[in-house]
Amino acid sequence: MSTRLDFSKLSLMDALDLATVIELEAHKRYTQFADQLGIRDAGDAGSVFQSMAVNESKHGEQLAERRLALFGDKPPKVKIDDIFDVEAPDFGAPSRYMSPLKAYYVALSSEKKAFEFYDQALRYVNQPDVKALFEELREEEAEHVAMLEEIIAKLPPSASIDLEDEDDDPNQPVRNSMES
């Protein structure tokens, strides 16, 4: 599959596989953000990202269950590279010690892409159970967008300051957190 999606040519199995990969990648990304930022208090950036990771994992499980029920263990044609135009952040957008504000903007961009994926896919999904699940997930993505926009609007100026790691050698280049 190409990363330039033609939704009219996307089979139901491919749509489910792509949606599953999207949600699993989002779970991994939000877990990395939570680990990177740390969780100090309920409602801080790390705890928000941890909560989002849990939600994305739940979405992935729902999609995988539906896919298994409809297609059994038939091998997927979708690859991880197929998600970069759908939800995954642009390559290089996440960085190891990015500020909470930057992390929220990466998440916001990804959630908007996910909403668009479900919105576009719904035009071609006719199977009632999958259509209902995609509608539910689209609405949850819209809720995530609204939540992130609200959080961003309330952030203090200090949220734009990149984090530092005392253990890092300042002469060594910083690796992209999505590389590991």
C-alpha cells in the first residue's frame, strides 16, 4: 500500500488493519511522551499523555477484535510506513527533550490526522459494525482534538521550554525519540 491513500480502493480488511496500526503507533508515541515528560501530578502533561496512551490501546484492541472476527488470521497488507500520512507525526516532529507545548502540538496534529482518516474511510465502509466503530473512533478523535486545544490554550509560558537531561553530553547529537 502506498502512503497516498485512495480510500475508494481500500478494502474493509485494509481499513481495519490501517486503523489498528494507527492506534498502536499512537499508543507507543503517547507512552514515550509520558515517559519523557514524567508524571508529577494528576492533569500534568505526562499524565494526560499516559491517559491518551491507554485510550489508544483500547481503540487498537477494539479494532483488532473486529478484524479477527471478520477476517481471521489472514495476513495484513498494511505496513507501518502506510500510517505517516494518516496519523503518525511528521518525521522528526517528536524529539527527545521537546517541551510539553511541542509535545501537545505533535499530539494535536496526529489527532487531527486520525479524525480525517476515520472521516474519509467512513465514506467507503459499508459493513455496519465497522462503520459504527469508525464513527465512534472519529468522535473520540474529535474529543481528543478539543481536549488538546483546551490544554494548549491554558499552558503557562514555561511549557514552551525544551527539557534537558543532565546525563547528556552536550557535544553529542540528540536522537529522535521515534528512532528507538
